[in-house]
Amino acid sequence: MKSLIISFLLVICFSFQSTSPITPDCKCKDILLKGKVRIVNAFEDFKVRIVPAFEDIRVDTNGLGQRGCGDWVFVTANEDFTIRFVDSFEDFKIRYVAAFHGLHF
């Protein structure tokens, strides 16, 4: 009985554990997630969902594009990767953040 309870508790703990598709070096599918990004309607590198909380990556669109992970500049050509916004079945979730002198709020 004791082992059954412990097994049940472990299953519950692991079911709430979130696994991000983004690696610690800011990559998904071996593509670095910073730089120039083009929004497309088809043939995207990533499907992305915008969320207010519990994101996989925070995105800063301040226009610099190369400072750090999630520092994106939206372009219409010569992109580093492409995204398509979706409501479900995303590759990862993003949340937009505002930057002020390098501090994220």
C-alpha cells in the first residue's frame, strides 16, 4: 500500500513538471532563437503561441536583435528563422516583454 501511494505521488509530481522545448543554449530544433524573424502563413520553422504567463521563452522586440535569447527583430526578408502564430499545437509559447536599459519587466 505504501509503495502504491508513493508511486501515485510520483506520477502526480511528474505530470506537473514542465519540459520546455527550448534548450539552455536558446535553441529549438537546432535553430538559435534570437535575431531576425519573419512571420509567415505556411512553411514555418516554428509554430508559436502567444501567452500571458507560463511561457517557454520571453521575447523582446526592441529592435537590436542580437543581445540575448528571445531578442527578436521582425523582418520581411533575410530572416534567421520563420514563425507562424497559432492558437494550439505550438512548438513553443512566447510572452512579449518590455525592456528598459537591459532590465525586463
